[in-house]
Amino acid sequence: MTVPEDALRKYRKAGKIAAEVRKETETFVREGMSIIDLCEKVESVIAKKGGKPAFPCNVSVNEIAAHYTSPPQDRRLIPENSIVKVDIGVHIDGYIADTAVTICFNPEYEPLVHTAEEALAKAIEILRPGLSISRFGSMIEKTIKNRGFKPVSNLTGHKIGRYLVHAGKALPNVSHFSFSKIDVGEIYATEPFVTVGNAAGKVQSESDTYIFRFTKQKFLQDQYAKRLLLYVQKNFHSLPFTERWLRGAVPQNHYKMAFAELLSSKSIMSYPVFVEASEKPVAQAEHTVLIVEDGCLVLT
Ligand code: MN
Ligand code: MN
């Protein structure tokens, strides 16, 4: 299978924008910075460069591994001596690039960050058509354990599809039994998550949720709920979104009830925040790649 020319051009453009935004982000994240300012800056730079966010900017601090983005009026700040994962998604017409970087304000955690980067480099080195998913996972696990660290076993990379961040196949970061293989023409986000050697090495879901996604057209009672769901479908399709992006979609005094009905009717689903089960710090590195005949091409 090959990617059609027009789709590939859009994947490349999304990848180029995501890479530029990631590099810019590294230069402006500071301790004490407000997290909502960081999220909104990343999202606005994506738009300025001609892309759209494929999901809300994720800012996951210390033991939070993934899926935190600022709710409206968030007052949280980037803590001192922290390790901060910024996960950036860009799409052009539904063609997605997904990339992440860990910014480290604590010298103690530097080796964790380097190990995540090293595991990502290993992934890029080995990804090619015919590689088994099992072998991929065990090689990433080995790379991380060789440094005395632990992969987060229940967070994986993923195949990407049009308007789909998670399109079925997963790329594990640990040895994992599977008959599945990598195929030419597939697009993957590969993302090792690394924690310390004495950590649980897995994440658990928190009850807090800040990221949502359209799931299914359901019967809705409230006219404002209907209007809000139309807004979601029109603007985000099946891609993740956050409440910050719903400002002005319906009158303020009707918003709370309308949003609650979208959740209770299961018209939308929520992504829980993932926290390392033993509350140990986590580092992440991520690129989106295209599988080509003789290996993979990094798009981000
Ligand atoms: Mn990501
Ligand atoms: Mn990803």
C-alpha cells in the first residue's frame, strides 16, 4: 500500500509544522509559566503556520504521563524542578502529525529524558516493513532497561489514520505477544515513555478529564446540546478537543447543561489523565513516521 500523493503532501506539511512548533516550544517553556498560556501559545502557533491542532496541546508534568491540557481558567503553573512533556498534534485536512518533547528543569531527571530520546532513535532505526510488533516492543524495552530505567508498559505508539489519532495498531514499548507486522505505507506515531527503575512502570487513569472526542450521534433533549454537538462535529470531526475550544459555541448560561448532556448521552467520550502508578517522574519522546520500502521517514 502506498500513500496517495495529495495525502502525503498534507502529512508532510503537518509534520513540518509540528516539528517547527515543537522546536519553538522548547525555547519558551519556563518554570512558573502558566500552563494555560503554554497550551494556548502552542495551539495559536500551529494556526499561524497554517495547520490546525489535531488535539489539545498536552502538558503533562512529573508523574502525569499524558492527557493533561488546561481547562478554561486553569491556574496551574509549571512547577520548579519539574519534568514537562509537551505533546503537539497538527492536522492538515485530517492528515495528522503527532510529536512530543520533554523539557527538564531538574538535572536529576536528565538521564530519563536522554533515554526516552535514545529509545525513540532506536524505534526510527528499526521501523521497516515486515518488522513484527513483538520484536519492536522487545527492542525498545531493552534499550530503556539497558540504561537502568523502565518503560511505561501500558502506553504505546499508534498507527495514524485520517481524522484518527489512534487507528488500530499499537506500537508497544515493552515485549508484547503479537502476530502483527509493520506494513509499507503505514503512518505511525512512535512514543517511548520512560520512568525510573523502581517505579511501577505503568499508568493509571485519574478521574479528571480535560480532553474529549465525538463518538456517536445520539438523541439529545436540549437544543443547546444539539447545537454544541454540531459545533464539535463541524470543527473537530472525530479528533480530540477541549472545553477551552468551545467558548462562544452556545450562550454562556446554557453551556454547562448542554456539555453535561453530551457526556451523559455518550455523544462524546472523555480521555482520563494518565498518572504513573507509583507517582514517579515520566519522560516521553515522539515522532510521526511514514513506513517506506527500506525503513521509515520521520515526518516531524
Ligand atoms: Mn503525542
Ligand atoms: Mn501519540
